[in-house]
Amino acid sequence: IIGCSAECGGGVCIDSEQGQFSMSGGNIAGCVASDIGGGVFASGTFKMSGPAVIRSCTAESATQFVCGGGVYVNVSSSFEMSDTAIIEGCQAISTSSNSSNGGGVYVSSSSFVMSNEAKIENCQAISNSSRGKGGGVHLANNTKFTLSGSAVIQNCKAVNSDGSGKAYGGGVSAANVRKITL
């Protein structure tokens, strides 16, 4: 899935709490969302495994909050990354006075597990005048996060490009989170 765009889920949108999306290979690349989930918007269950890749996807807006450059995980859902699955070079970019959250992944009131050799790398949360939160991952609202095995979040950053706001959690930013296990 290459170069696609939408308001939510530039590459794929699973909009059902009973929905299931398994990605055990293939690529979602260069996709753009004007709101949330540059690569994937996921409600229900999203499993990413094997050599699956989400690369260079972007959630970008000049008028609203921006969440999940690579993946946005909706309320009461779950996201699992395993094997050699990778999210790389994704960005959440807000050019308004609103914040950008989760350059690689944004998770709200759900669970997120990274295991084996899964990677999130070179992702960014960029805000022009508010807050950039979670260059790699932003966890919000009662989320549970587990990072195990050789899974890694690396070379990610949160940026406030005009210096009028703050940047939080280059790798991981957490707000009102239930549990983090490393």
C-alpha cells in the first residue's frame, strides 16, 4: 500500500472494535492522513509480524491535534508488533497551535506490546507552536505498554520547532498510563 491518503488511516482504516487486521509482511509506505493514523488507523486488533514494514507515513494538520504518524490505536483496542516488524521514518506534524503526538505510534486507552526484534526507529513528533509528545510512541489514557525481548525504540525525537512550546519523550511519552513494563 503505497502513497495513499485519507483523513484517518492514510493507508488502512479498521474502524470497528471487533475488527482484526494482521500484517505478516508487505509494506505500507508514503501514506498520509490529515488527522490521525498516517499509515494505519486501528480499532479492534492489529497484529504486525514477520517482515512487515510501515515506512515514511505522516499524519499532518494545520488546524487540529495530530496523532500517530505511523499507527493510531483507537480506544479499547490492541496492537502487537513482533518478529522483525518495523515502523520507521514516520512523522506526526502539527503546523497549528495544537500538539503532535506519537511520531511512530499513538495508543489511547488500549494495549500495546512490542516483542522479539520489533523496531520503531527514526520517527518524529513535530509541533510548530505547541507540544511535541512521543517521537517514537505516545501512550495516553489508561494504556498498558510492554516492551520485551530485543524489541527497540531508537533514534526517535519529539520537537517543538519554533521554541514556544515544549517537547516530551523522544522515545516514549506517557500521560495517564496504567502500566509500562520493560
